[in-house]
Amino acid sequence: MVQVLSNNPVRRIQDSARVFVSATDWLLEPGVDKRKAPELAQRRSENFLDMNRGILSDFGVRGQLGGVRGEIGLWLESDTRIGALPLLSPSSAKPELGLVVEPRFSWSSAGDMLVGTGFRITPEILPLPRMVPSSDRQIPSWVLSATVLMRIEALLKQSSLRFEMNEALLSAPKGQVNWGRYATNYWAKGQCLTIPCRFPDLLADTKLHGAMHWTVLRHQDALRTQRGRHIAVLHLLQRCEALLVQLRSYAPTQPKTGWQPANSHASSDVFRKGLEAIHWTVDERGLGGTSDLAGLPWRMDMATFFEAWIESIAEATAKRFQARLTTCRLHETAVRLHWQPQRLGTQRALIPDVVLHRPDVTLVIDAKYKRHAQLVGYGGYGKGEHDWQTQHREDLLQVLAYSSLFDTPRVVACLAYPTPHDQWQTLKDHGRVLSRATIRQGLRQVEIALIAVPMSGQTAEISVLLGQLLSPMQTTD
């Protein structure tokens, strides 16, 4: 795939892809002498890689100098991480370039699953000193609004009440009593039950709550302009309403740039992130078209996101089929390996992504954010320029290792692969969404299952299929 765009400082690629970007179009100024262009393009490309190697590596993007049909440029290969990253220009050494890595399953599918997971995984906003030029118009507004609102929710839970020193006249001693003032001003006048006290009391930070109220209103206004474009917007608007109900007793107040609450809990990560979200909103960063300012650098791992999606499906399955759910995300599935000598060990633990437990069966699921589902479903693995069969064999060996951790009469080791919804429907029509095999190991029966998971946000159909795995296979002669 050759990517040739006009002189736009920000390039867009998909995750898990390899694309070619022409250095002439991206790294050279318009009007460069054509005779000097190839040499200059190569030099600029080499400098670009040297200057941005660190941040590209942090985003899982590998860059390599190359060419296509005589055109000098860069081969960019992404992994499962998506996001927006600022890049230094090799001509000015300033952050004038950017790269946006988008989910290969489209933002619509990602939004469906964000809703399906209850927004338990949201983009990570990066503490980088520079912004991504013009990137806020290239990603949906609800992506960053989701992150802001989740941070405000967490901040509200932590800062609803806090201890502050309060002074009051009470009828009984409390905390520290100012006896000198009491004797002079009140006892001497016969006001024996008027006692000046100083004590810690749980009080709300009205300025902070007012800033949170204003922030939620600001995002609510921005999201309303996106109503009807995606179901994620409706869910985020519902979260806005829930937050506004909790904040209604505090007047919304726009804080000034750089504002810091008095007695802020600087050591609290939740407080720091919540305050960041308020300042992003004050500066109109990343509100998807409401501002011409540069966008915030952010990142999200689609592999982790897919694991959260599988967890949501398994959660629905557990409720429906009376199973107990444990997850990697909550550190419930790790089984330590005891090496001898200990220092020579490589893997420290086996950590399945999701496990469903019943007295008669254990279903262990390993989520693989790979393109294998279509290939396996159509019997095409092992073909093409990549050795898919080797990768698939490694996946099978890994999930079989997980199956050895459990001693129920039946153990089902399942590999889950993502599939675009339209292709998943085609696989379903051909009866190729789910395949199963059986291995007998002594008194135990181990089953292997391969399942294609639609990237659609709907858990009902796929949770029914997972429920089938909890029941014994129906064998045919």
C-alpha cells in the first residue's frame, strides 16, 4: 500500500499495517529542485528516523528508509497501538509533523466496543511537552471526551468530601478549644454553652466542584453536536447527565489557565489526572473540531482493548450460564512459575486473559488481536507472504499451556480472534465462526476451540457461542 498525500503535516495509518509514505510529499518543501529532490529526500528521511526513533518506538511504530517505483520515502510499520503522536520535522527540528494511528476496524467499531466494555479501557493521554498539529480534527470528539469524563468521575468520587480545619461556636467542646477566648468573651458574660472550637471537618471543595461542573457542561455541549453519529455519544451524554446531577449544588465556574485548587492532593494520581482533564478543556485541547488548536498526544493498545471486550462478553456469558469469572485485568488468573535456579527463569507466570469456572468445566480464553480469524475460518492459514500457520501454532501451544493449570473434569482452551462484523456474518452464514477439537489426557478431556469475535459492540450472539463451549461436544460417528 502506497500512501501519497498532499502537504499535510499529519499522516494517518492503521494499526497492524505497513505503509509507504513519500518523503517528497511529507518531508520536503514545495518547489524543491527535482534534480536535488532524491538526495534531499533520502537525507531528510534518515534524519527523520534519527530524530523520532524514540517516540516512534514508544508507539510501536517501526520506520525504515525505502522506495517504491523510484520514489524515496519511509516504510512505517505499526503494531497494535493506536493514537496521535507529535514528530520533529527534519528541516526545522520542531514538532511540526504528526502521525495518527487509527484502529483497523474503524472508529465506529471501536466506539461500539467502548460502550460494550463500559468504557473500562479509554485512551491514555500522554504527558508530552508538545502537541500534535491539527490532529484534533482527525479523530472523533467522543474519543477524548470519554477519557475526560472518566477522569472527572474518578475525581468526583475521591474529592466529594475532604477534611479541612473548621472554626465554630459550639455548645460542647470539640477538637481544640480556645479556652482563653471562651473565658474572656463568653464565660464572663454568662454564655457558658458558647464554646469556640477548632476541629477537622469534612467539607466539599466548592471551587473544584464548580470547575468539574463547568468541564462536564463543556463536554456535554461538544457531544451534543455529535448526536446521532454514534451510539457512544449517547452513552457519554448519559454519563454527563449523571455527573451533573451530583454537581448541581455547585455553580459551574470556568477556571483560569493554570489554576490550582487550594490544598490540592498533588500526590494523588486520580487528582492529578482529573485536574489535567479540566485544564485540557479550558485550553480546548482535543475537542474534535471545536478548536483550531493542536491535538493532545494520546495512545491506546488495541490488544488490551480487545482483551477488555472479551472480558465483557465473558461477563455476559457468566451471568447467563451460572459460571464464575476471573480476569487478567484484575490480576485474578496469574499462576506463578517456580524456576530452579530462580534467576534463570524467563516467564514468571502463566496469565490467561479470561477464565470461566464451573464445577464440571473450566473455559480458559486467550484473546489474540490478530488477523487469523478470517484465515482460519476459510482454511487459508499458511498462505500469503506471512507464515500465519506458524503464528497460529504458537497461539495454540500457549492456550494449551493454560489448560494444564486446571483440574476440572473438562477443560476448554479457547482462542478468540477479532473479525469485522460483516466478515463475521459471512463466517456465521458458512458455519465457521466456531470450531472445536478434543484431546484426551488420561482421565481428563481437553478441548480446543477457535472462535471469531465480531468487532460490533454486541455481546448476545457471541456469549451464546461461549455458553456452548461450557457444554460437552456432540460427537458424530
